[in-house]
Amino acid sequence: MMNEWKKLPIFKKAMDIQELVDHIIKAVEQTDIDFEKDIQAEMIKSNLSFLRENAMIIPAKIAGAADEDMLYDIRMENAAIIRKSARELITDARGIQMHGFKDIEYLDLLRKEVDEFRVLFAEWVKTFNCWNYIIDRWGLFNPPGINYDDIDPDDDIPLNLDEDIDF
């Protein structure tokens, strides 16, 4: 079914985080920080840009990994990107705080939301079918006991060129 991922608790939480990040960015932009003057202002602008980007990546990758029939390594690759982006939200928030943003209750709320997201994420990843796989020749996302250099069982299927093959 199309767009079933929109009903997932993890997706809903990701959208909540994205909305919170939008509010944080507006709050930072409305402070008395002079964004045109110095290197510190440039660093805050970079933090805001990264914050926005990371908040947008998370729901997009959830949607990309939500299909239960998707191969395990693809789902895990998306999950790794989601985890990286969620962790970077905290780093981005720390950077904004270090550069003088005083309304830290917003940043504390973001940390709380990301921690709640982490639990939903861990439960969601446990639902991935690790046996729906092809061997990941890079060796990152293979099921337990499967190595990057294992022989692919599908390679053992003989091809009979004498049979009629419809292309």
C-alpha cells in the first residue's frame, strides 16, 4: 500500500522533529546575533543549515526504507544514514548553543525528542528481515554469519542455453 510509512510512529516522530527544528531555526534567526558580521555568525549559519538538512534527511530515509520487501542491506544503509543524521542534530544544537544561542530550552526539547526517536528507531530496525538479502560485497550490512566474500547461492544455478529463453 502506498504511503503506509506515513502511519509509522517513527515517521510521525521524525516529522515532529523536523517541525521543532524549523521553530529552532526561526528562533535563532530572530535573535540579536548579527549574521552578517563575523566568523562566529558564519558558523551559526552553517549549524542552522546542517540542522535543517539533517532534519529533512530523516523522514525521507524512513520513507525509503519502509518497504518490508526491500532488501536488508538497502534498509540498513538507510537506517545508518538516519542514525547519523539524528546524532548530528544533537551536534548541530550544541554548536548553536556554543555560539551564543540563549534559548536552550528549545535545544533541550530537541535532545528529548531525538532520544524518544532513538527508541522508536531501535524497535523499527529490529523488524527488518535480515534474511531478505543479497550479499553485500562491501561487507557492511550482511545478515549474521554471511560474509562479503561468501559464494552467492544463486551463482550455483546452472544456465542451460539449450532451453528456449524468452527475452
